[in-house]
Amino acid sequence: MEGRIVKGIAGFYYVCGEDGIVYECKAKGVFRREHKKPLVGDTVTIDVLEENPPTGNIIQLRQRKNELIRPAVANVDQALIIFAMTDPKPNFQLLDRFLVMMERQDIPCLLCMNKADLTTQTEQDDVYRQYAGAGCGVLFTSAKTGTGMEELRTQLAGKTTTVAGPSGVGKSSIVNGILRESVMETGELSEKIKRGKNTTRLSFFHAVDAHTFLLDTPGFTSLMLPDMEKEELRFYYPEMAVYEGGCRFDGCMHVNEPDCAVKQAVLNGVLPRERYERYVQLYEELRQRRRY
């Protein structure tokens, strides 16, 4: 039987089968020997062992469309990145890191700025100014008042979306609002995994409808850039792409070189200075990393 992994806990994988039943499964030893680890979101083939309680073994992993390390999920169509406009104030450096990671893996992003009801239109306009050209959609929502939630549901419809964001931004409230009810996991998982587990550190797979799925992942507070060359970084800033070839030097890094079209665009106010300055900081981080 084919199914999709909806949760993984301590070596057990919970697979929603074609019959709509969630099976508690173990992965065959061959996966460990081949250094393959099943992920939430994986499509798998299982060998059903028992019907009551539903148990089985994962015997095959289907080819992945994509794979994320943090959050550790597979086969997503887009990433929903949730930050708060205030309380806590957004860490844009952290946000930029996540956007770089998603851009590097060709995963579209949707930026959801929650708690918009606690800020002014000017503050929202400033965030939009910084990210309008960054290759991601930008929505302003309030899980408390419902502002922006219908538009968000429209953006998620028919897709498998991984949801991520730092603690305290209202991520759970947003997910609950999308589901229009308190979050319920697909199927009924066995009682033993509900006892004594720190579920806030796990990834959950939720069905909004037959064609729309959310992968709800733990909050993150820090994010290392992937192992990449500093010369790559500029390619993951879509707003800079239009200036490729416009600089004096081929392969311009847009940092220290003279006659740089990107730096001129920043001076002219065409590109947001704040995001460019954070780009330079990330570039320096990658440069320093290669020195050691």
C-alpha cells in the first residue's frame, strides 16, 4: 500500500495510507544501511502487518521532489514563512537566511507577517518595500482579527506547504485559523505517542482538504547558511538578478567592486538599503567561514 508520512517520532513513522488509515510503521533496516532516513512528507510503500491496531513496515521510499534539512520535510510545493510585525519584532537577518535556503532549492516562498493589527500602515509598507522584489509573496495577517486569512487560504489552496517561523509569532494560531478549528492530526494516532512527548519539537502533516496540505514544523531561532561558496550568494537574491551583466566586472559580487550596478541601485533608492546591507553581512559570513 502507498501512503504519506504524516509524523515521525523516535524511529516510528506514522503513514496515512490510501485507505485513509494512519499506520504506525518502522523503517526496514535497508534504509539505515543505505543512509536513507524517511522524512515527514515522504511518499512511501508499506507492508501492512496488522489492521487493529494498524501497523506496518516501510519497504520503499518514493523519489523525492525536494528535501529540506531544516525543517526536515520532503515533497513540498512552497514554504510559508511566518514572522510577527511586533512582539517579537522581526529578525530580518534570520528571515533573509531562510529565503536564501529556499531560493537555493527552488522552493517558492510566501512571507506572512502576522500581528499586523498591532502596527501602523507605515510599518507594513516598510516591510513590503524591503521584500516586494525578493521573489516571495508578502501578506499581512492577524490571526486574532482574521485580517488577511482568506487571502492566505487562497495562496495555500491545492499545494503542500511547509510552515516555519520563530517562536512567539503566532504560527499555531495561523495554522489553526487556516484549518478553521483546533489542529487535528490526520487520522487517529496511537495513545502511547501522546503520552510524555514534547510534541512542540515535532513536524506535523495536516490535511486542509483533499488537495491542500500543511507541514507544521518547529520554531527556529537561528539558522546557519548551507555549505556554499560566497560567490553563489548573489544568485539567491532575485532583486539583484536584473543587474547581472550591468556591472563593470563579470562575476561582480556587489560588495567591494567599483562601478557596481547593484550598489548604484541601492544609492538611487531602487533597491532597499537594509536588505542589501544584510546581504553584505551574509557574504562576509561565508567569506570568513572559508578562511578556517
